[in-house]
Amino acid sequence: MATTDRQATTLALAHALSAAERGLAVIPLSRTKLPALRSPHHDDPAPPPCHGECGGMGHGVYDATTDPSRIRELFAAAPWATGYGIACGLPPHHLIGIDLDTKSGTDSSAALRELALRHLFTIPETVVVLTPSGGRHLWLTGPADAVVPNSASRLAPGIDIRGAGGYLVGPGSRTEHGVYGTAPGTAHLTPARCPPSLLRLLLPPPRAHRSASPTPSEHGQGLVQFVLAAHEGQRNTRLFWAACRAYENGIGPALLAPLVEAAVQTGLTEREARATVASAARMTGWRG
């Protein structure tokens, strides 16, 4: 068994390095499909809001890298890893994963075809990864200025989206349920551009306009309301998106406290909320 695990780890590392050569940032995964490395702050009584700034390993998708030396270090620190994750939303590909599930009892492929007919888009030829459960992951790319959030069955039953802050299990990964692999005829492809009509469905809904020329305070209130409307599973991504828009419009500092307060009301801790807003400020290049 140990020999089999070592072979799986060696293969996963080889696949991860190959993905990194294509510009895809990766992290090691365990057989459960979760990040293989535990947080370095796991035993801290009051863990800091750290996304890797401490320099240690174990920050999940924030460890993702294309640096071969760093990838080898990550796998060396997790010799039990049997797979790898590919971070979504990062340059140069700004990867978006369309996860067509089969476990929900619905025909997710048919649901996607129906969406395509209704909204007049066609899924282009692209990389397709087959999951052990019979599902499929479609790889698409988005524009650099679009922050696509993660979601589960929001687009349609059985269709999950992997976007900024999420990751896809890479082909060649071995999990408790089997091995992920590319569909025949797609391994040589590069991720195709997400159709604009589909991209609009994936992005958070725009704020409601109450006047033709909303004032900064109205704009800020709309962002706060957007955060307050978050359900479990979308609280952090909604906060991140709203904070990015606030900093892009120059009202980030003024909205810091209202956004954090709104996020706390949805169930995030103040520490988590402040860390997410700080990440948004860095992402948008805020220098205030």
C-alpha cells in the first residue's frame, strides 16, 4: 500500500509540474480532494487572517504556484498527496471551471444545453476532465477584470462553478473514488474563452440603479446590500467582489467598516471579513 501511495504521489507531482508549465498554478491534494497540507496556524488559539503572508505552507489555494521548485517543496512536505489542485481565477488563464455533477439526480449536461439555447451561447471546444463519479469539468478562461465567484447549483441544478478562490482537481489525480483524466481528444487543447453570454450568468448580479447617476453613497449602499444578501457558501466571494468594486471606485476605505459589519451579519467572523477586504485591496492595487 505504501508503495502504491508513493507511486501516486510521484505521478501527481509529475502531472502538477506539467500543468505548471502551461501556466496553471497548483497545490497538492489528499485522496479526499482537499488541500494536503494543514494550516500552519491550526493550533493557534487565535489564528491570524493569513493567506500565506507568513511564508509558511498550508494556506490551501493561496499556496498555488507555477514555480517548479516551490511545487516540489509543497509535495515534499505532503508525501501523502495523491493529487493536485489547479487554482482558478489566476493569470494568465483566469481559469473558470464548469462542474457538471452526476450525484444530484439531475441531468446537468442537459441543463447546460438548455441554458445555452435560452441565452444563445455555444460551449466551445475546450479541455474536459472526467471525474471518477461520471461527471465532467469544462475548463474555460475569463477576462482579467472579471471576478467569477464559486457557486453550487446557482446556475442550474447540478452545475457548480469554480472561480476566484476555488480550484479544480487536476487530471491524473487519484482520489478515494478513482482517477481524474482528460476526455479523449481534449488533452492537447488550451482552455477556451468563456462565451460572453455565459460569463454574464456567472458574474454576481449588478447592483440596482435607483437613479441615472448614482452618488458614491448610493453605490456604496448597493455593495453593502449585495453582501447582506449572501447565503451560506457565497458569503466570502460576495464580500470579496463587493470590496473589489469599492476599491476600484475609490470608496474602499469609506466602505471598510460597513462591508465588514455586513459580512459579520451574514456569518463571517470580523477577522475573516477584514482579511477578505484586505485581499481585495491588494488585488485592485489600492495604495491609499
